[in-house]
Amino acid sequence: MSHTDMEVFEKYESVVRSYCRSFPTVFTKAKGHKIWDEQGREYIDFFSGAGALNYGHNDDKMKKKLIEYIEQDGITHSLDKATNTKAEFIQKFNDVILKPRNLEYKMMFPGPTGTNSVESALKLARKVTGRTDIISFTNGFHGMTIGSLSVTGNAAKRKGAGVPLQNAVTMPYDNYVLDNYDTLDYLERFLEDGGSGVDIPAAMIVETVQGEGGINAARLEWLKRIEAICKRWDILLIVDDIQAGVGRTGTFFSFEPAGIKPDIVCLSKSLSGYGVPFAITLFRPELDVWNPGEHNGTFRGNNHAFVTAAAALDYWKDDNFEKEIQRKGKMVEEFLTQLNDKFPELKGEVRGRGLMAGIACGVDGIASKVAEEAFKHGLIMETSGPEDEVFKLFPAMNIDDDALKKGFDIIEQSVKTLVKEPIMN
């Protein structure tokens, strides 16, 4: 693409833009696990829209359903009025996802973004309990609106609020202090001690695997104990499954392997299956104490998303898809472990679960350079963590083995190139 065309972004778009800095080309087409730019160059996508494209780009079945719906003049915008597409999604989500997992939740449709789901969860928890504070965890990320930022750990993101962020207490996530120290001993002591300065909160909000926070995966035992503590103190447990959910970690909900049942669950990103904005907030039926319209929004009835989300649920009608995700997750884990052993210069640590994995690098700046080098060779992936110290792999869940291995090869070659450079000395 010509320099003049690239100037459009620099001249007219705000400097707040970020991903176009990491991937400096103009993209025009995408299919499955691939993206093409204007020059026709092909890229393997290990980014997946930051977890919003778990099924890859332009899935054929979802696309067909959406085109048919649009051509028939199906309703696009409906606020929260009843539509046939909304009814189909609600029934199918209940039948395919909730019932087989023995989960009973009411579904709330907030605005179509993840942060709106979080805002509604926090608001509901405070309304139900009559309490004010929320306990969140170090390195957690829950969104960019004020309520969500108040329970987010990243200092740079919090600073962007421009106002004090209140009514939240941060506690250490699993393995935040020491590997052999149970941080929940610390948390529970605060709840038990009347002199701790920490009031009993309305809720705790947690990611089972912290995406933006550095691909930190909590141990299943730690998650079980979180649930037990919440039950003991009559605290609502909110699981933010916006990035880790919808199959990304190997099961539809990331909390399934821990055997817990959160009071409230936040979903967005890949829920629509197609990259169309869509969010829901799930909660136990007895928590449904809203007044009509008490949390609403103009775009809380995205019918195009209902169409594609219902089609995406066909992947989950049996356990074959889930088993495939888990198999590929093991491939990723084996590759990252081998890579980390092969290149001790990274001073790395393998992190994550399922197809939400990466390597935390102990050398400043190297993770970003790995992602930059990989982009030069036709692979798109991003970094995470408070210092961008983790390069992370988020391939489409339905990527084929050959493409997955090709991506591995590009990453390994990128690391190999960089360990020879002065930054590693």
C-alpha cells in the first residue's frame, strides 16, 4: 500500500489507536485462520481478534445464516423487544450450553461489549447485597469503562480514567506472591479480622485465566476455594469469562474443570461467533431483582449477533469439538515447553490453559520483538502482561494441524533470530 494511504490513519485517526501500530499494514480479507493485506500477503492469525474470533474469520455456516437473514429483511435493530432470532438464541443457549452443564441462569442482554456485561454484573451484585465494595485481583482486566476500570489492575489503563477509581479492593491472584503461598489465606484473613479495614464486599470478580494480565492461569484448587469463601461470607462470585470463555481454554466456560458454579458470569467477545458485537450477563434466577429498564442500552438487541451466535452453538451439540480444542491445546503446550527449553536465553515461563497460552519472558522487551519478528514472517500475534512481557498464542479453535505447526515454526524462527541479537546479552 502507498505511503499516502497510510497517511490517512496518521492524519485523521486519534493517536489512541494501538493494534495498527503492531501490525502496520492494511488488511482487506480474512477467512478461517488467515488474513490478507492489500498487497495480497497472507498471514496466519494467532491473534483471533483478542479472543473475539475463536471460530476464525467468516465461518461459512454463520455467514450463510446471516446473509439469508439480511436478504429476508430480518430485523436489525430492536432494542430489547422480542424477536424470533432472540428467542431462538435464548432457547438454544439454554438447551445446548446450560442444561448439559447443569447450570440454571437468567440471561441479561446489556450493551454489546464485554465491559457493559461487567458493569451490569457489578451493579447487580451491589443491588442484591446492599453492599458497596468489590474484591478484584492483581493483574485482572475487566474493561475500559469506569466501573470495570475500578476492578482492573493495570496502572496505565486505570490512569486513563482521569478520576479516582473507588469501591474496589485488590487482592493477590493465585501465585502472585510466591508459588507455594496460598494467597487466599491472606484474603480470608482480611475478611475475618474486624480491624483489617476491608468490609465484606458485594462480590468478588475473577478471571480463571487472566488474558491481558499476562496469561496467568489460576489453579483449579484455588478457584474452588474462592467459591467456598464466597459462600461462607455470602459474597457473590462473578466470573469474567469474556476472553477465557466460549471454548478458548478447552471447555465452553473456563470454570468448568474447577467444578464451580459462579453466581454471575460475564460473556462477550466470541459469543456471537462471527465477530459481531454481543454480550450477555448470566446470573442465578433468584438474583433477578432488576427494575425494568434499570440497566439498559440502545444496542442490547443485536439481532445479527443472535443469528450467528445461534449458528455457532452447533459446534457444541456434542463433545467432539471440545475434545479437538483440548487436543490442540496440548500441541500448543508441548510446543511452548519445547521452545522454552530450547532457548533458555528467553528466561521464559510457559503459561496458560488450552488455546490461551504463551511464554512470559524474563528479558525486557523481547516478547514484543518476538511478535514483531513473527509479523515480518506472516504471523499475527500479540503480547500481554503489565510490561508486555508475554507473547501469547490465540489461534482459532478450528485451525487445522498443519497451519498450527506452520505458526509454531514461524515463532521458533523468530525467537532463534532474536536470541542472536545484542538484546539477549
